[in-house]
Amino acid sequence: MLYRQMKYYVTVVDQHSFTKASYECNISQSAISQQIQALERCLGVALIVRKNRTFVLTPAGKYFYNHSKVILKSISKMCKETTRIANEQEMMAEEDMCKANIG
């Protein structure tokens, strides 16, 4: 299971539409549908029951959606914090260089 598949799945559910989710994710509707199907195969469960142009979540799909939202938010926070720490370290290193050149 890939991060991207989780993100696609959450976007489909949030948008209530494969079409709208495909626009938001900048991929084709068929590609996002294939990724959701691949995710379901990987998990060995149905997450979504498709009905014509609509869908409903299975109980497993609801569970996976709720936990995926938490995980994706945590990953986003981790990436932002990692960048902040790196930038903070770079600024301190630059300050140390300036002090060394002045002193």
C-alpha cells in the first residue's frame, strides 16, 4: 500500500466523486479508479461499493478512511516539522559562520 493510494482514496471520499478527486489529484479518472482498486486488492477487502456513478463506503472503507485521514495529517505535519528543523539548523550554521568571520 502506498501513501499516494491512501491520499487518492481520502480525496475520492472527501469529494464524493472520482471525477472531482481526479481533478484535484491531477490524474485521470480511470487512473484514480485503478489506484483505488489496486489498494483494495492489496488490502484484500472492498473499501467502496460502486453504484452507477455513485458509491458508498463499506464498514472497512469507513475505518480505513478515518485512520487514513489521521495518518496523512501526521505525515504532513512530520514533513513540515522536518523542514522547519532543517531550516533552523541552516540559519544557526550561517550565524556561526558570520561570527567566525567577524571574530
